[in-house]
Amino acid sequence: MEQILNDNDFLVSQTDSKGKILFANEDFCKIAGYTLEELIGKPHSIVRHANMPHAAFKDLWDTVKNGKIWTGYVKNSTKNGGFYWVYATVYPNMACGQNEHGYMSCRRKASSGEIKAAEALYKTMR
């Protein structure tokens, strides 16, 4: 079942350099269906949807590991087996003030037109 974000939902998470979650805001927890305690220390891939092409995540990781900002549409899964679409911006940063690099992801609602375009593109990718 699709979980549709509200127009003002803004999902934020921060990971270490290996993609383990260090922080997740209330909107992310609410939409994904996890408590903060369930997310902290887990790989961000805990919300990866099986229908997302591996090439999209390869592009994301190649981009941010080179110090650049990545943007794109992502279909994520919820704890209860549902899904939700977001427009994501992922950028490298210092992880929670530590001397280790990490990544920050900020996500907003994707429109139905944006989702249709992303679905069409992703069908062409592996």
C-alpha cells in the first residue's frame, strides 16, 4: 500500500560513511513506520524498495563519495511492507560533528507526474 506524503512532510536522515543511520527526524520515522530506536545504527538500505534499480543507487553513491550532491526520485519501503516516493537530495557532510565523513539526505513529496517519469526511467535501468 502506498504511503503518500503530505505537502509539508520533510524527511531527514544522516548516516556515517558506510550508510549506517545516525539520525532520523520525526517525519522520516512516521512515514517509514519505524521508531528512531529501530533506525539508529541500521543501514539506510532498511528502507530500500526492491523495485529500485541498483544503477540508481550506484549513481547516488558514486556521486556523494566524490563530494558532490545527488538528487533524484526514490521509491522506499515502509516497515509494514508498503512504499512511498520521495524527491531526495543527498550530500556529503561531517557526520554529527565527528571527524568522519557522512551523508545527509533530505526528502520531500514527489508529485504524481514526477513519480510517473521516474517509474518510466527506472524500467529502463537495472
